[in-house]
Amino acid sequence: MPNSDDELLTRGERLDAAEREEARRRLLAQAEAERIPVDETTRAVPDRRWRGGR
């Protein structure tokens, strides 16, 4: 039969795991909200500074 210290540790570990999972989900949601679509990052934009002839 487990004593109360073991039960508290197990409960504390479960709470820690739940908090870590919630933090992970918040970070993933924030990253998704701030994500830049690939189309916007790969579009070629001419840079006139490098054009010769001036």
C-alpha cells in the first residue's frame, strides 16, 4: 500500500506533466498563428540596386 508521500509525488508528477502539455500546446498555437506561408517567403522580388547600366 503506497504511503501519502508516494501519492503526492505521483499527483505532483501528473500535474507537472499536464502543465507541460498545456504549455506545449500554447507554444504550438502561437507558432502557428505567427507562421508565414511558404508562398510569401519564396516569392522572388527583384532588387533594383544590383541592376547594372547606371
